[in-house]
Amino acid sequence: MRASSHGRKAKITVALSSDVIRRLDALVETPEVRSRSQLVEEALRRWIEERARGELESQTEEYYRSLSQAEQAENKEWSAIAAESARQLWNE
């Protein structure tokens, strides 16, 4: 697990089902997890990052789908140039 930020943390209260609590507690007993708070914070952080990554992927896909035929052709040309350049760099 990655280190959490060292800033001041806010206390909150959440209600969780007993099966989720049992699973959390089982994970807390592993060496890499120090507390329920650490585990929940890391899980939420990963979920937030995953959602942000998914949103970025959706926006990127939307952008490429919006390109005109001419823009798609230009993009393809630039991709070929970049691929050839990378090939030359790797072969040096």
C-alpha cells in the first residue's frame, strides 16, 4: 500500500454491513495494513483514481471518435512517423 498524505485528517462515521466489516478485519490482520482507516482510505483513493482514469479514457475515446476523416488520416500519418522514430531510437 502506498503511503498516505501526512496532512490533517478528518474523522467521519460510516455504516457498513457486517460481512464487509469481517472482510476489512481479515485484511487488517495482514502485515501491509495497519488499520481499518488506512485500508478504507486506500480503497477509496484507488476507487477515485480508477473513476478519474475511466473518465479520461471516455473523453479520449470521444475525442478520437469526433475527428473528421482528414484529421484521422493526419493522426495515422503522425502515428507512423512516431513509430518509425521509436524504432530508430531503440535500434541505436
